[in-house]
Amino acid sequence: MPLKKFMMIFIPYLIVYTFYLIYEVTIANNVDVEGWWPLALAFTALYQALVSIVYCVIDKFSPSSYQYTAVYGLLFSLPFAISFLISEVFYPTDWYEVNIGEVELNAAQAMVQSSLFLPVTIGLILLTHLIIRCLICFGNSR
């Protein structure tokens, strides 16, 4: 597994997530995040390492260029950036009001707050990588 491609997939997502944690601790003054951010960062790093390994295994069968890998590195951070923008910028969520039943989440908030949003979108991105690499591999074999 080429280390450079692994890092090109691993680093962008971790940078975006680290900036999110810094935002939550400093700007949003989220006291919940202050206690668990090291654990969240560790689990996110492990998850993204697994995603990077799967990407590199798929890439091993039909190697891609570094530019292609860089684009996919940014694509993997895109779902988290979308989640952040929807839940913090476009439709800020007042969790107190949601928890007491005063306000309901709209469709966009409910989608990005779902525990399946990030794993499913990252899985779909991996699937597109697999399909593209298979199409290229089958195209070269003809």
C-alpha cells in the first residue's frame, strides 16, 4: 500500500474534523465537546484510516494517479463539510428546543444529523472509486 496515497486520503478528512472540534470548543463554547474531543478524534482517525486502507486496496488492482487520489481525498471530507454547513451555518440547531419538543428538525437537519449520513456517503464515495477503477481495468483488458 503506497503511503503517499494513504496519507492523501487520510489527512484532508482529519484536518476538516480537527477544525470542527476547534470550532466547537472555542467559538461555539460547547462544554460537551471539551470532555470528549480526544476520544472523538481518536475514533475518527481510526475510521478514516480504515477508509484509507480500503481505498488503497481498491487502488492496488487498478492504480490511479496522484491527482485522482487528491480529488478523492477532498471528496471524503465533503460529506462532513456539508454536515457542518447545514447544521451550524445554514440551519443552526437549538438542541434544547429540539429536545423539549418545541421545534422539529427540518429534512436537511434530520438527514445530516442522522448517524448513518457520514458512513453511507463515505461508503458511496468508496463505491464510486471501485466502479471507476473496475471500468478502467476492464477497459484496459480489451
